[in-house]
Amino acid sequence: MINYTYGNYGFIKHERMQNQPLFLIDAGIEHRDNTQYYYDNNNRSAFNGYLIQYTLSGNGVFVKNNERYSLKQGDAFFVKIPENSCYYFDSSTASDWDFFYLHFDGDSALPFYETIVKLTNGVFHIGTDKAPLHLFFSFIDNYVRKGFLELYEGGEFVYRFLSGILREIEAPSENTSSQILAATRFMRDNFASIGSISEVADICNISTEHFCRCFKKEKGHSPLQFLNKLRIEHALFLLLNTTSSIEEIATACGFMNGNYFAKVFKKYMLCTPGEYRIRS
């Protein structure tokens, strides 16, 4: 159970950097229990920017493009104001609404917003025991204790918080089965020697086809994509820190030959291994 104290906190930009990519405007932890709590995001010219609101307990309502979402513990919404949406206290229940919110802005917020809305329509669920929640309350506790933010601390926090949210949405840890966890560990430990995905499926004692379906469903990408990513990341290290030839690096990373390695490398890095080594 999360312990928290109600309160609202405003922040000013005092850094010298112009056009900060992310900056925190205000944040708070609130309690609502009446129908007067209602916000129409079409008509909030003084509240422009981005808002994430997360339900700690009780019930609220979020409506976007005429679609109604009943918000319960762990549910959150992400909006870019102004937009065609609104939120309010759910008077149809006997439960009060506790939530926290983050209000922020900056050009770097838009890619996070667009990606999360594409994946979730702007409404998502994250357990109260997950990293973004711990990060938020740690940030608030630290601010209350000190009474001020260090330079760029607000923007740094927003970036970490948004990254944590997106990580939980794209690869929720509670949805990863023991079989897939075992498979990912095996691939991390043996990526250079794995000859085919069927070897990994054998670790899970299931067919290759079923393994590939389960892996993509749980992780959002195929096992081959995951394996190639591990290999390319190791190749980057070898390119930057050794004088090994491209063929030698290909073999050390588990690719069948230098040509195939270069093809996969260019797909991920948009340049050849040789070009990467020279420009770095």
C-alpha cells in the first residue's frame, strides 16, 4: 500500500537553456469527492501542455472522442491540452477519488505522447508496485524535503517517468511468463552460439511456431529481432573497442558471415559496420 500526503507543487524554469526539451510545470496528489470536479480539455487555454493523471484509489471518469473510460486504481490517462477530452469525479460510485498528476511541456514530450496514444488511446494501467510509481513518490518526497529543484532536475524526472511508463506499456513485466523469461536469459547468455530460434524454443519445451507466437505476444517483437539486437549491441562494443575485422566480429556475435552481419547491422544502425567504426 502506498502512503502519501495530499498537496500541489508548482515549478518555475530557472535554467539558462532556452527551449528546454522537457520541463515540469506542476504536480500534485489530490482527493476529490464531489461533482464540481470537472475539466473540459477543449477549454483550458491557461493550462496548455501535457497532463498525466494516475488513479491511486477510488473512481474517476475520462472521456475522449465520446468514448468513456471508468478509472480505477492503477488506471491513468495522458492528454495534450487542448484536445477533445474531459475528466471528472464519478458520482455514480460511493468511492472518493485519489490521484496524482503531472503537468509538463517541451518538444520532447510529443514523441512520448504520440507513441503512448497510438498504443493505448491515451488510457493505460500500471500497477502501484511498478517503477514509475516509486519514481514519482521519490521525486515528490525529495522535493518536499529540500524545498527546491536542482538545475534540470524537473526535466530529467519527466523523461525518466515517461520512459518508465512507455516501458511498462510496451513490455509489462507482470505479463512475462516463466518460459519467456527463461528464453530471454538463455539468449542473453548464449547469443553468440545460438544457431537457430528452434534451439531457444527447445529450452521452453514447446514448438518453434508456438514459441514465436508467445514471445511476440508478450514482448512485442519476435525472438529473432531480440536475438539480433543482442548481437548488434555486442558488435557495437567490438567495433569501438577492438581492431578485429568485420568477419571476426560477425563470428564473435553469432552471425553466419560478414555479409549477413553487415546487412542486419545496416538495418538497425542505418550504416555499415565499417562506416560506424570510422565515424565513432
